[in-house]
Amino acid sequence: MRMFDYSFLKSLLVPSGFLSSISFIYGLKSKSDSLKDKFPDVFTGLRKTAIVESVKGSNAIEGIITSDSRIRAIVNESSAPRNHSEEEIAGYRDALNYIHENYESLSLSEALIKELHRMMLARTALPYGGQYKSEDNLIRERRGDGTTLIRWVPTSAKETPETMERFVGAFLDARDDSGVNQLLLIPVFILDFLCIHPFKDGNGRMSRLLTLFLLYKAGFDVPKYISFEEQINKDKGKYYEALKQSSLGWHEGKNDYIPFVGNTIFTLFRCYQELDRRFLTLRDNKVSKTERVEQAVLNSLLPVSKMDIASLLPDVSVTTIEAVLAKMVKEGKAVKSGSTKNARYSKG
């Protein structure tokens, strides 16, 4: 039976780029928290959009698809589900809303994991929501020629209850250890959950719900405003490749978590980047072009280039952008770094 002890994370050797990214994420978190306090209406709008994108993205990864108009109707509860796929989509919405509304008062436990799974399948006729699998399951991969191969052999049904008890207990011990970085612990936990595959169905969607819950509990609530699931869906090939690499040797306790950890950190970083872009778009569309260029620099969570601003503000000419940036640097409102071609601008 697979054993779990996450204390190894205190001495885990990770690529230097990971540490830089984690440090940068902490900085971006602080800046985004500040903007959230200043512009609550903007973030309310972002949250509404993110819920729709999260429900759509997480289900799309699993091949559960309907039209955008139907997704919006289901998320806004203006229409009842019309088929099994839409029932699963509505169930994910229910579980996601439950996390959003209650995460502060909840703590990770087997009971919570089962409840989220029950909630996710409650609108379907499937009888096993909230119950660990009663039969062994296999993860199969379909090849281009129509044949299938066994991609993964999860923990047996017989061993799943005890494995989950040990697994959750190990996480709670590590969560309370100040020497363990949460941005390393969370993806390691999620990788283990996916390898156990404790439920007959819905493990992938459950892994994303748990990722959001644990990120929120750790103070990283950017997925409330930018869909973490949609960022995965945009590049799911890399997600599945990282999952594959990190699961090799898992049953023997010899797997390498680094690929999956790196994919999770990169996805979180992309959420902060997208938050930056959308914040500027929503905040600045009612002021003058000059003011919008200035705010693109002053309110940006990241140093921006001339082309970054042109992409964010397509109705503003490059000539205008260059003139405003030069004026800002001259007046000390902005700081220019890098060569002329690759120059970035940040608040002075």
C-alpha cells in the first residue's frame, strides 16, 4: 500500500526557476489584493465571468461540452439541465459555488471530499456520488487508430478507503508545518489524488475543485477572478504530459513530482497575468487614451512593454503609446528597464 509523508517537501530540490516563480507569485498576490480593495466592482464582474469559464473549462477537459449560451444559462440558473452532460455541468457549478461561499469555514477532510463528489453528481441519475469506488478502475487511452491501451492502474478499490485516510492525514500534517511551502504541497497532493483515483467517475473534475479549495485556503484566490480550469484547458496537452511524467513510478514511491508541480505553478502564474490584462480592459475603457496608457503602466501587476499596451488597448496607436511612455519616464511616473526593443515600463 502506498504510504504518504510530505515532510520531504522541506528539503526538496526544485529548479531555481520554480523558486523565482513562487516568489513572483507572492508579490503579484500582494498587488492584486491591493487592487481588489480599490476596485471591488471590477472584481465582482471578473468573478461572474470566471465562474462561467471555470464550469465550462473543467468539464471541457473531460469532454463534457455544450454551447456557451447553455453554459451561461446553467451557471446563472436561468435554465434547468436538458441532458446528462448538462446535469454534470450543473453539478460542477453547485460544488464550485459551495467552495466559493464556504471555503473559509471548511477544512480538508475525507468527509468534505466525499460531499463535493456527491454534490457534483447529485443532479444526475448516477448512484455512486460521494462514495469511493467499489470496483477496481483502469485509465485507458485511445490511440489515433481506434485501439486503446492502459494508461494507468489506480489504487485498488479494496485499498482505497485506508489509502485515502492516510493520504488526507499526511496532507493535514504537512499543511500545519511552517517549513512546507503550500505552493509545492498543493500540486503534490493533487497528483497523489489523481493517482489514487478514489471514485468511479469524476476524479479529474474533483482534482480541480480540490485545487481551487486548497489555493483559496492558502490565500491564493486569483482563480475566483480568472478561471484556473480554463487556463488548464487552453494547454491541456502540457497538463496531461506533466501528469504522465509525475505518475511514473508512483506505486513504488519513486515518482518525480516536479513536472506536475511546475505545471501548476505556471498555470497559477498565467492566472495572475490574465488578471492583469482583464483588469486593465474593464477599468480603463471610459477614460481618455492618454490616461488609459498611463493606467496600463501604473495599475499593471507586471512590467509592461509597448507592445503589451498596444495589445491591451487596440484602439490606441503605437505613436500615442510611445509619446505617453516617454512623457511618463521624463516626469518620473514610470521607470524604463531593458533595451529599446525589449523595454519594459513599471510604476515610478
